Amino acid sequence: MPEFLQFAFMRNAFVATTLIALMGSLVGYFVVLRRQAFASHALSNIGFAGAAGASLAGVDPMLGLLLFVMGAALVMAWTGRDMGERDVSVGMILMFSLGLGALFVNLYSANANAAIGILFGSVFGIDAGQIRWIAITSAGVLLGLGAIFRPLRFASLNPQAARAQGIPVATLDTLFLLLVGAAAAIAVPVIGSLLSFAIFVGPAAAAQAWCGRVGLGMGLTALLALLESLGGLLLSYYANLPASSCIAALSFGLYGLSRLPIRALRA
Amino acid sequence: MIEARGLAAGKGAALAFKHVSFQIAPGSFTALVGPNGAGKTTLFETILGLIPPRHGEIQVLGGTPSRMRRQIAYVPQALALAHDDALIGREFVSAAFQAHRLGLPLPGSRRRARAAVDAALDTVGAKDLATRRLSTLSGGQRQRLLIAQALVNRPRLVLLDEPLSQLDPAARDWIVAVAADLTRRGIAVIFSTHDINPVLRVCDRVLYLAQGRGRIGSVDEIICDETLSELYATPVRVIRDGGRRFVFADAPAA
Ligand SMILES: Nc1ncnc2c1ncn2[C@@H]1O[C@H](COP(=O)(O)OP(=O)(O)OP(=O)(O)O)[C@@H](O)[C@H]1O
Ligand SMILES: [Mg+2]
């Protein structure tokens, strides 16, 4: 066993990060394809309010996160009729949630560190109980995504033609936002609500720049996500830097690389 | 193929058209003509069963529109394919293949999808676009991919909503030829346009919508002074020029 895996906290961090990188980046592939990066970012940030509220109410923060974020996803689906015109309603829901989050943190002043942990993630603080939540939710999200893969792909690329074929485009949109919500809720304690872009958007955006096929692109997305998140963990461990910062930096680096006009890298 | 009697439909409080009756035969080319807001898109949505008729009845392929939808393909009006869209043509087209099915496509299904996509790309003369990124395509090339996408599930009826609106004359001829070719394969085509001239030579019938009314017939029956004056309820003059037709309200100088 490599030296760094001798510690339970490191093993937990590796398992949690692997699951979240795989699940989050694959959901993220569709987030980028559907241009819903803002909604996914907002859902992660709303998770902060959910976790703070749960701490205040004395329930499991994971449960609070999940309920709060899924609720917000439903509200987003209902208020933004058209996926393209959702910016304003997403922003309003985000703003209101962050206001609640500020209130919860204010009321629960006993532990401001917990709030920082949610905002920026605390991957080395993941315990076995959280791993179970993460594993169950990841499996559920990936199963859900696999189930709606074909209709969702068509509805994302040509919603009007899909609707004409009898595909329930609005229902799919709601289901997808719920998947993003669930994914965001479990990613937040690990990567941090402010840095979830690193998992949800970075790898998929880089992969889509390099690969014009859906199947191959999703494979590449998952690979890049594993690379940057596990690489980030190792970097963090050996250089003694915050894990989230390392993952964010690698995600940004890969994205930057994908934007370079290097023809040979594009398929 | 389609039988509509006394049809009235509209999306808002008002009706876009009423008392519209027509029949569409298999393998026929129907030009759906009318000014902006005449109800062309509304009529397509009624044929697709997306909005219920307010009056009258419509049968599509022998059944109700919503039951027959899977055998109809709709090519939407001016789809804004995002400019930086990174997918290649083949992936865009194949997204429609059996898209109502749940679960990931198995290898057998992927093989069938490949064959269907190749056939559809071939039909619209877009084989060379299979590996091109959407972001690098012209409007005419995108329109061809949209039609190819509509064909992958082997529809019996294809509805094209103003496919010529953003194209130059050469690209228009291409798209009209592609649509006419579909009718030779037995697919009925309804092709909406506000200018009849590009489709004059290929269309069997004209369904003209204006002022909430509709009339169907041959080009000569519809694009003439009498019919159009009646439809617009104002004197209209049709001028022929070398096989093309120009419609003027009242004074030819207008
Ligand atoms: N969502 C809507 N709610 C209310 N009324 C609508 C809606 N969409 C269209 N209409 C109205 O229905 C009528 C028919 O519109 P439709 O889009 O079918 O016309 P069109 O012939 O397709 O026009 P265009 O050539 O501009 O595409 C118009 O008067 C329009 O104002
Ligand atoms: Mg229209």
C-alpha cells in the first residue's frame, strides 16, 4: 500500500473523491452540453445554506443539504420555463438561499469553521458515514442519468424536435436538475460549494473541446476528473496545501490547456 | 395521410386560423405558405398533437396526432445551434435515434444507429459533415444536418418549418432538392415558407394561410388573383415573371 493510504482519513478522501469525480463530472457533461453551468453552480452554493440550516436544526448536515438543494432544483425547474432563459430566476433563488445561509450561520455562531468547511470543502474530514451517503447517492445519480440518457441527449441538442417526437422535455429538464441537485449536495462537503465548478464544469468543458463525440467525450470527462481530483489530493498531501485549492488549480489548468489552439489535441 | 376538417387552432386566446380543411397524400410535397404570424407553426404543432384543435378534427396516419407522433419528424424553425457547439455532425444526427428509449444504448442498438445515421446523412448529401464540428458549419450545412436528424427514425411525414429563412439562393436550392428527394422515397413533406418561388417547381399543392383563413389546391388554383384576394379580403394581384410569381396588394407598383 502506498504510504499515503495508510491513514484512514486519506483512504476516505480517496474513495470520496473518486466517487464524486466520476459521478459529478458525468452529470457535468450534460450540464455543459445544456449550458446550465450557472444553475449547477447555484445549486452547489445553495447547499451551503442547507448544511448551515441542518446544523442549526440539529439534523444530519448531509440530509439538510440534500433536501435543501433538491428543493431548490425543483423551484428552478418550475420558475424557469425555458432552460435558456433561466439566468434571472436561478440568480434570485441563489440570492435568497445565500441570505438564509447567512442567517443560519449567524444564529449558529458556535461553529464558524463548519461554515468555512462547507464553502471550501474538507475532503480530509470525510468519515465512513459520509462515504456511505456518497456511495449511495452517486450510484443513484449515475443510474438515473443512465436511464434518461437517450431522451436527455436529444432534448439537450434539439428540444423542439424532441418535444415533437413526444419526448417529455420539461419533465426531463426537472429530472436532470434534480440529478444535478443530488450530485451537488454530496459534492459540497468534499470539494466545497464555491469550488464545485472544478468537478462539474472543468473536466466536461475540457473534454468537449477535445472530443466531438458524446460517448468518448463522457469517458474523457471522467478520466480528466479523476486525474485532477486524485492528482489534487496527492499534491495536497505532499505539498501540504488545501486539497480543494489543488483540485481547483488542476481543473483550471486542464481547462486552460483545452482552450489552447493546438490542433493535434482536437479529435 | 393527413385529413383535417374545419380545423381551428391557436396558442393564445385568439385563434390563429379557423375553418381550415385539407388532405395530405403519401409522398406528396405540400408548400405551406403564409405571411408572418399566419399560423404556419401553429398548424405544425396541431399536426404533431402538441396543441389540441379548438374546433374541427384532424387525423394523422389514420390516428390521433399524439398517437402517431413517432412517425412524424419536425424540423424546427431557425434552431439556434449554439455557436461554440463542440459536437460533430454524426453525434448531433444520431441523438434522435430511438431517443424515447430509456437506458444506455446497447452495442446492437449502436450498430443500428450508425446505419440509420449513415443513411440519413447520405439522403441529405451531408456525408462530409459527419465528422465536422457543428461550430464550424454554415447555415445551409446545419439545415442539412437538422433534416438528417429528422430522418433517422424513418418518418412517413416530415414537417419543415421555414427551412429556407436564413439561406442564400444556392443553399435554398439544395434544401428544396433534398426535400423533393424525400417525396420520391414515399415520405410526405409539408414545407413552410413565406416565399413560394423556391418550391414552385417541386410542390404538388399549396396550402395558403392568411388572415385566419386557409385554402389548399394546386399552385395555379391558389397563387392567383381570385383566391388570394379572397383570402386576404382585399384586392391582390399576382404577377408572373419567367416562371416566378409575385404577390402584390392592390397596386402592382407597391
Ligand atoms: N405562445 C403564444 N401565445 C400566444 N399567441 C401566440 C403564441 N405563439 C404565437 N402566437 C400567435 O399565434 C399566431 C400564429 O403564430 P405562428 O407562429 O403559428 O405563425 P407563423 O405563420 O409560423 O409565423 P412566422 O412566419 O413568423 O413563423 C400569431 O398571431 C402569433 O402572434
Ligand atoms: Mg413559424
